Amino acid sequence: MIRKLTSEQKLYAIRFGGILMIAGTVVIIDRISKIWILHHFRLGESRPITSWFYLTFVANTGSAFGLFQNSNRALLMIAAAILATLLYGARGLAERGGFWGALGVALVLGGALGNVFDRLNYGQVIDFLDFRVWPVFNIADSAITVGTISMILGLLRKDRELPQ
């Protein structure tokens, strides 16, 4: 027998569904970009797009900024714990952070899943966006950064209501 959901439960289901859709979109874009790099570049190869932006294929065995190199297993465990915590806290972050909090959760979730996929399948993360003034990064890293900022902004804002 199917139980009826309250309007609050329905709204949460829609919000959580939206979070999962955005996270899934981030994972798909991240995967497509990394597959393209893997098929069109050799490791270490760099090609200029503009005078300030290059595509450079780097295999990162560490974390952000190249820290903790060759720590794939530990970084996988940390990522799994962060993902579990994020999924557990998604509802609260979306409610307290409003639209920006929910968007942030979705972006961080998608980015983390994208990088975890790399670690599980390649033993490293594929990076390729190179602005020459910052360490080389990828779409997943960008989503994690923008998502974290979005969550913080959502939690700091006074008008935290999600659009109905």
C-alpha cells in the first residue's frame, strides 16, 4: 500500500530530486570532459586556448593543490565520509541555506562523486584546466569550490526560503 505524503514531504522530495539532478549533471559534464582529455591528450601535454588559459593533462594522486600525493586510499575514505555526511545533512543544509544551500549541496555532491569516480577507476584524479596562475584543476573541483561558496552564502543569508 502506498502511503500519502504530506505537502512538506512532497516539497522535500522535489528539492532532493533537484539536488540529485544537478549533482548528476555535474558528474556527466565532468566525465565527458575527462574522457575527452584522456582521448585527445598525452599525460603532461599542454595546449594553449588563449594567452592565459591552457588545457594541460595532469594526473593528480593527491588532493587540492597537489597536497597529500600518493594517498589515494586515504583520500577515498575521506571522500566517502564527506559524501555520507553531505547526503545525511542535505535536507538540513537545503532548509537552512535555502536555494543557495541546496544548490551548494548539489554542486559539492556532484563534484565529489566525479573525483571519487576517477580515484576508483584510475587511482588518481584527471585535471586539465590550467590558468597558469593556479594549480591545474577540473570541472569537479570547480563544482566543489562554487558549491562550498554557495552553501556558505546560503547559510549566511537572511532570506533563506527555497522557491515554491
